[in-house]
Amino acid sequence: MTEISRNKLISFGASVTGSQHKRDRRPNEDAWMGGQSKFGTFIAISDGLGSKPNARQGAKMACRAVKDALRYWGNSVDASPTLLLRLIHILWNLYVLPASENDSATTCLFAVISSEGKLVMAQLGDGLVAMRKADGTLHRLNFERTGFSNQTIGLGISRSTQDWQILTLPMLEIGDAILLATDGISEDLQSDRLSDFIAMLLTDFASMPPYQRWQALCRELREFPVPNHLDDKTLAMLWRQS
């Protein structure tokens, strides 16, 4: 497969503390990470479960586990996505020590384009993973809760890679974009407006210098005009430009 030039792939994101956490003087319990390495280009977000005492650290370590797992997975020939998910679980379990897994539970969502151009998108827990094609059509992972409506799954709760939703594609085509969002954003996005929302993010932010873009995104998220404005808000995007 033809490799995608790294300068054709743009990744960016931002995370802000929700107004409820600000009032309670609690830190942001979301996290995000993105970047490029020998294995390819990736984005990852996580949302520490609010009832857990180590939620903030659990979320941070989820993104770190994704990055480090991709490094090992990318160095292996023909390693399956399932092996990648197993490795994320193992590394995260190590990284949250000495805290317990249960006290650190967090969602975990990521997308990666390997150095050969292969695309993997995966989701464990609440949030949004969506891909907008260049023609405006939309594809998203459909994660369904199990059990009571206020319960979600995540690292520290899940015991099987079958709890993940995962999609692999041969490549990310020119003009395609991937959006990851925690539920502070995704729960207020109408499905019929999602494609337009992704297009707006690309139009308004993709061409900015990185630091200016981060500042502008943070400002946009703080002013997000939605009913569930109380929650922490995090998004990350991966786009293949022409």
C-alpha cells in the first residue's frame, strides 16, 4: 500500500473543564492526545468516570496507553487490531498503579492511520467516533450501553476486547476527516447536523497555526451553546488534506 505523506495528515484537539466541575473546584477529568510517530498518525480521547476518585489520572493514562500500545503494535508484522486493544488494557492497568483499576475507570476512543495508510477507529464507552467523507457522507461507530442507562463501560470495568466497537479500513481518502468527542459534546450533537459540524471545524480551525488553533478551539468549547453545558468537553480531529 502506498504510504500517506505525513504532511498531508493534520491532527488537532482541545479539552476544557465543564462549568459544573469549575463550580465544584474539581479538575477536568477528560484527556486527549494526538501526534505522529514511526507507527503513523493518531488521535485519542478519554473521559474519566466522574464517580471514580482517580478519574483524572485514569483518563490521562488511557491516552498514554494508546500512544505506547501503537508504538509496539506498529513495529509488529500483521498484528491484529485485537492485539492492539489487549495491549492498551495491559499498559493502562500498569500506568494507573498504585491506584486500583476500578478507581481509575475511563472511556477510551482513538483513531490511527498506520505508516502504511491503514485506518483503525475504536471506541470503549460513551462518546463519539465519526468519519466524514469528502462528499459529506457520514460513518460512525455505534456504541450501545448495557445495563442501567447511567452505566457505561470503560477501561477498569471492561474485561474483554469484545466490549469495544472497532472499524478498520484500507485507508483514509483525501478530504476525509475523523472526529472523536466525549459525551460533553456528543450528547448535544444532532445526528443530522454532525456532518456540518465536522465541516465547520475543518473550515474554521484546520488551517490555523497549532497554538492559535488550540486557543480558538478551547474558546469555542467553553462557549458551546448546548443544554448539557455542565460537563467537561473534549474533541480531537484527524484529517487528510489534498
